[in-house]
Amino acid sequence: MRGMRTTARSMATLSAATIGVFASGLLGARPGDDAASAVADVPIPSVRLVRVWPELTCRRPTQLVARPDRENTLVLIEQSGRMLEVDAASDAPDGDAKVFLDLTDRVNFGSNEEGLLSLAFHPKFEENRRFVLYYTAKDPRRVVISEFVLDPEDAAKTAASERTILDIPQPFWNHNGGTVLFGPDGMLYASIGDGGAAADPLDHGQNLGSLLATVVRLDIDGRADGEAYRVPADNPFVDREGARPEIWAYGLRNVWRMSFDRETGDLWAGDVGQNKYEEIDLVVKGGNYGWNRREGFHAFREGDPAPADPYLDPVVEYPRNEGVSVTGGHVYRGADEAMQGVYLYADYGFGTIWGLRRDSQGKVTGPEVVAKRRGSLISSFGEAKDGTLFITTFEGGERSGKGAVYRIDPVTRTASR
């Protein structure tokens, strides 16, 4: 097993600017700081990957999300636009999973990075049956973020309930970003890529007038009649001339998977690099992560004027000889004590899974290689209601289209599922 070549910089804490953001209270209270500090130096366990639902027929799964109104139901998203329900508590073969919703008629799965990319259930889903999808469409090529209302008896009514929240033109086929999720504050967050091609040719990364290359934060509950959403008054750029007020953070090339730590509220993200470095970021209010002036800790383009906002360093990076495309993961908050607070992430192409801890003072332990899934392309992570983590994979390469799901079990685990 080949480990990550970490340098002193890649093992470093966040930059002084980032620590200053936390210290200023921009994230609000951070519950669990004492516990996080207490376990910061605990060794990071290895994990084993256990294939679940081996007979399930799925193709190019892009995400696995817990259905909040059912204890053990997960929704598995296929890139083509179909969503399947699976049982988190069972390893039994199931080749005919129930279809949660099928939107293949409107999803554009025209290239490797396009398709149905993410699902987020509303925090009050049990009451209002609302959920949000992130997908790509065509004619014109664009990213669509829409809200739906589930009709458990009529899939056609569910599909017809679509209400568009954001419709963002995409100049190229790649770098669509692709995560939607609700934060502890009840707001909707979405990661949006830089628009594609290479090296950000249209300079979206440092352009606050564009929603590309950003994470946005929207209030979809407090909107007035006729509005798609309301911009939260405490978003960082609401008063900056020329800036899109929806933006929460920017300078992000192509965040592929971000997640909130359910205990601390920290927002973790994996940002896919260009040619040399992949990075893991903590996304904070008003943060500028440097693209396309920087890649990881390093200069990408020289000779540009000083940024409007200081660049924030990643938590860690890894070079291209250790991977080709980062897949952001989750902080483990399941039943295993030794694994508490470990952030797990992976490389899509190499199949390596790393784990690290970061305490409330910014001290990072790791990263350590905790598993490697050779022959699988790790497309996403998933989290069950009880904190159990999973990965979704493409098996046999991108062209095969075959998908699989593996449960992540800490090796210290004694109880069987």
C-alpha cells in the first residue's frame, strides 16, 4: 500500500487567516471542541471495506443519502437520473430495489462529469416532503438546482412538482461541482464548479460577479411569493458592490463532495486540482481558496494583482503521483470510539482512502492511508442516520458503468451488523 507523501506544509494547520476566521466567530458556536481536542492525538484506525447489496444492479452511482423519515433507508443516486432505495441495515442481495424517483427524461448525462449529481432532503422532510436535486441539463447546457415535493403514491406528481431554485449556464461540459446539502442553520448550500475547460480560461475563480467556482448559501424557506429563494442577510458579500450576494465562499475549482460534521458544524470539502495537487478544505464564511491563482498550497499563476480577500490554505493536499481526483468525504460520527472525529476522504482514480483529525486549535493528525480499493473508482461517500459511512464506486472503469457500494468498518469494530 502506497501512502501519501506529506510535506511539512501539507501536514500543517490552517493558515493564520483561516484560524482568524474561526476565532472571529464567523462560524458561530462549535459544539464538540473539547471532545475534538481530546481525541486529536488518538491513532487513526485502519478500516475494511465490506461490499453491501452485491446483487443490486446500479450504474455509475454518484451519491448515497439517508432518507430522514426512515431509520435504515438510503437513497442511491445514479448519474443517469434514477434514484433507488436500499436498506442500510441489510447486506442481503437485492437486485430489484425500489425506485425513489426517475428523472432520466430531463437529466443530461452527456459526458463523464454531467448527470444527476446530488440529493439533499429538507431538514423538515418528515413534515413537508421536500427535497433538492442538483443535475445538469442541456439546450442550453446548464446546472439546475431544483426543489421537489414527494408524493409517495404518485411518482409522476413528484416529478411534476419541480421548482427551479438556480439555473446556471455552463460554458463547458466539465467542472460542474455537484453537492447540495442543508447546513445546521437550515440554509441550503451548493458547490458549483468553475465552468470547465482547463485553467479556468474565463477567470471565474476570482470573479465575485459569477456563481461559478463558488459555494453558495440560500434560504429556500424564507422566500417571498414568486421568489426562487432569499439571500440570507448574513451572507458575506451582500454589501460588496458587483458581488453575487448568494456566495458563501469562492476561489474553488471544482468541489466534488462536501459535508457538514454533524457534531461541530464544520463544512469539509474536496476540491479537485488541475495538474499537480488535490486538496481538502474547510469552507468558511467569505473564504477565498485561491483558484485560479493557486493550486493547493502552491502558486498556479504568477503576476496577478493582490486578491480582494486573502487566500486560505487547504487543510492538506496530495500530489498527482498519489492520485488524480479527490473525492471529499465525511467526519466519522458512528459507534466506534477509536474512529471518532476522523475525516475520511479518497482519490477517485487510485482508490486510496485517507483519514485525518483536526482539533479545535487547527492541529492536524495524519493523514494516514486507512484503506485502498484497487480496481474501483470511488465516486462518493454516504452517511447513514446512525453515522455509519459508505463509499459508492464505479467498478471496472468508467466505461463499464457498473456500480457498487461498500460499507466502511473500522478494524476496531467488535459488533457485527
